[in-house]
Amino acid sequence: MVVSTWWALHAAVSLAAACLLWAFSVPGFSLLLVLGALPVLCLAGAAWAVWVVTFGVRRQWSWSFLPAPMIVVLALALLGTGAPLQARWAMSRSAFDQVVATVPTTGAVDGEWSSVPVPSRIGSYLITSAYRVPGGVVFHEANGYMTDDAGFAYLPDGPTPDLDTPDFESPVFKNLGGSWYSWTASW
């Protein structure tokens, strides 16, 4: 019975860590997944501490104590390096390249943004809208950044001050490689 409890604890930690990694695989992060995963990790951490004190002190050290904290350390290391977004983006980039090849990247007049039709799913991302903007195309990703907007941008000449508009305030761009950027912006 004790062995199955250990594995259940490790499974709960693994699932919560996977949810956290997925939450940060979008531009910004998915608030609902973070709010769901953090309490599970905290409860699992408390259960692990009780387990170690109860069995580790009364009996002897066991290798079965290690998987849960190792999973947490690995997840934190991956989050710290931005690996979740980079990995998911790498799997989706070719789909974005195909879509942007069909969208005219010129034609935004006087800094005006014009809506362009794109699929609602590009790669593994849900896209709510896309706009032709001065110098490229901006895609809005469904999960957003907490209460703000987030997404991807194809900007061959890089981000310019023309992109800061009343509806796209203080955008922050992070290069994903080549002409692709992730972005977050307030509204």
C-alpha cells in the first residue's frame, strides 16, 4: 500500500509540473493552468514532507523520496530557460510559416491595422485573430497573458514604434528566431 501511495504522489507532481510547463508554452502564460497546478504542487509538497519525516526518520532513507523533488527541480529549470515556449513554438513554426506565406505582409496604410483571415488553429496554438500591421502580421493567441493580450508576430524588419497603438499598448516583443516574435501587450 505504501508503494502505491508513493507512486500516486509522484504522478500528481508529474501532472502538475506538466500543466505548469504547458501553461508557459504560450506567449506570457495561461493563468487558469497556473492557478490549477500550483495548489496541487503545494499539497504534493506538503504530503512529500510529511512522508519523508514519517518514513525517513522512523525507518531509513529510500530512493523513492527523490522523484518528486527531482521533477519539480527539472520543471523549474525548464521554466527558467523558457524551454516550454521554445519547444512548442519549434513544433508549430512551419505551420505559421505556411500561413504567413499566404497573407500579404504589406498594405497596412498610415499605421492602420487590417484584419486578415487565418485558421483558428495554427500548429498547436489557438488563434483568435490576425492583423496586417505596418511591417508584418500580428497573431492573437487565445490564452493571452493573464488579463492582457498575447500572441505571435511576423516582422521581417523587427518591431517598430508604429506598433504601439491605443489598442496595443506597450507591446513587449521577444525574438523566437528569424522574423518571428512572441508578444504581450496591455489593452
